[in-house]
Amino acid sequence: MYCDPIGTISTPFETTSEAPSQGFHTDAEGVVRVGDEYADGLSGFDAPAVVVVWWADRADRSVLTLDRDPSRGVFTSRSPARPNPVCITECEVLGVDTGELQVRGVDMADGSPVVDLKSSLRDRPR
Amino acid sequence: MYCDPIGTISTPFETTSEAPSQGFHTDAEGVVRVGDEYADGLSGFDAPAVVVVWWADRADRSVLTLDRDPSRGVFTSRSPARPNPVCITECEVLGVDTGELQVRGVDMADGSPVVDLKSSLRDRPR
């Protein structure tokens, strides 16, 4: 299964070790920039939150158990280290421009590829 | 960016048109079966909920705007039709076996490839 990135995200974290383990622990801000060929996919975006699906391109894809507790598998965690390093971060939306979202609550290393953007289920009935 | 499925999910929905638009609207049950080579990734799984990241292998990847409202882009929605059809469904966990999770709240077509499993942020502080 092949994905082309739809864009990238700029964040204050130069390396993965600087990035926090979950976006909702931080108020760090970032910018999602969607490639020109995908910009129409953002038309009409007016939601207060967005689910950023990104690719942890510097993650170790060979591990199946957690470094901190080898009795637990990676599927019990949200660590980026896993066979398919697809990561999910729900961010607050601060602003929208053509092909661009300014967001708060980022936890990815600067320049990480963005796979997808989705509307958030936050604040909706479950 | 290339993903190999880590497994597949069985659901009651034979086709995508039978599948509901969001898992939390249904009590439908399914089974995630993780491939033997990835089964260690489920070691120690004991959470009440799981985020199933799956691949909508029958989705139209060529669309950027919504059929129901062409003024809105696909990134404002959670429709499977999008450039990279990576979908996210949070399910309740009913049981765990080796390489297998029984879950409730599925919305994928039967046999959809599973890309990843993650612990849920539900019930955690935000």
C-alpha cells in the first residue's frame, strides 16, 4: 500500500528526541502546508480542530515491543516506533490559508510528511 | 511511503456501501487478526479501547472534494475517499487472543487491511 505525502508540517522540534510524546501535552504551534495539487482538499475548512495523520519518517520500523517494557507490544502504545509509522495527532486549528493550516498541539519533528487531514470527532457525540 | 498491512479486520459489512459512516454509530462487532510476524506487537494488550488504523482499499483516491458538497474538500471530512485512504476507527475491546482482538464499533468493509493498532486516548486527560 503506497502513500504519497499530501504535504509537510513545520514544528519547533528539530529532532524526534526533542518532540514531546503526545501533542496534547504541549502548546507548541506548527504549520501544515499541503502541496499545490492537494490544496482543493482543504476547501471550506472551518473546524476548530483537525486530525493530522503523519508519517514518522525517522522511526524504527523493526521493533515490535517497547524499549521501556519488552513484555508489551508496540500496538499497546502510541510510540512512533512500529511497523507502519503512521501517527495521529489531534491539533487545535488557529488559522486557515490556501493550502495551509496553523495549528497548536504539535508533537512531530519538523518537516515530517503529512499523510492525511481529517475532521475531528472531538466535541461530537459518541 | 510504503506500508505492509499488519493484518486484516473481519466485519459484518460485505461492501463499503453497507458499512456505516462512523464506527461509533454502531454496535457492530469485528475481529482484528494480526499476521503471525506481527503478533508480538500485541503482547500485553489489556486496554478497554483501541485505535484501529485501516486502509480503505476500495476507496476512490482521485477525489479532492466531497460529492455531497463540492465546495468542501475531503480534508474537512472523514470520508474514506481521499488521496491516502488511511482511516481511523476507535473501537471497544471485547476480548484479546494471541494475534487477535475482538472489537465493537466497527465501520470498515469486511477484509479491510489493518495498517496499525494504537492505544486509545479516550478517557485520558486532554
